[in-house]
Amino acid sequence: MTPASGETASTTLELEGFLPYRLNLLATEVSQTLARVYGKQFGISIPEWRVLATLGQFDVMTARDIGIHSRMHKTTVSRAVAALEKRQLIARRANRSDMREAFLALSEAGQAVYRDIVPMAKSFSESLCLGLSPEERETLDRLIARLSERVSHLGAGD
């Protein structure tokens, strides 16, 4: 394909070479591929998995804190929490000091699902990195950390 008529190389953005686009595509592909693994067996969505994983890591949190940690919009968290509550995978306890929010935790059934998914998720992560040497994995981790730090600095100017 060629640039649009009248466009020059300096004013044209090649999306397939644009780092933010490439990172987004990769993240989406990885997330959806993993979701097929656990979704088939447990019938949970990506946001539901992120809520389960966050609660599995931190035990008890508010929906607001889950959203901040997992970088999900509050509406997405709310829908995921509602779906998980309906399936009795999480339990809600009122926050007596602030009745507008509740503390969320995995139920026994939710803990069982979490325990079953964690090895699958870890195995998927290992499989994803199979072609990388230990040095390349360390480099990738460092680069991701540096890009994350850089984007935080860029976003701080908002």
C-alpha cells in the first residue's frame, strides 16, 4: 500500500510500525488467547478474570481499588463484579465507615476457580516466552518497566 495522495513520508503515520499500536495489538492478542484458555473451562470473561486475579492476589479490596490496580473502568469492574457475585465466586461485605462502597473477596468457590486458573495462566505465560532466552526475558522485563515508567511521566503532564 502507498500513502494517501498528497501525503509525504514525514506526514504519514504507518500504523503497523507505530509502537503504541503494536503494543496494543500484542496486549489484546495475548489477553484474548489466554481468555480462550480459561474462558472455555470456567466461562469467565477477561474483566472477570482480572477481578478474580486481583482478589486472589490481595484478598480483600473495594471495586474502586480493583479498577485502579487492574486499570479497568469502573463500569467494567462493576459488571464483572455483578457477574461474579451472581455465580457466587465473590462475596461482598459492607464498609461500615463508607456505605457507598463494599469490600469484595473471593468466596470458597471463587478461591477454587482461582487456584485452578493460576497454573493455567502461569503455564500460558511460560509458553508465550518459550522462544526467549533468560537474558532476553530479563531485557524484556526491563524494557517494559522502562516504558511503563516513561508513560507515567508523559501522563503526569495531563
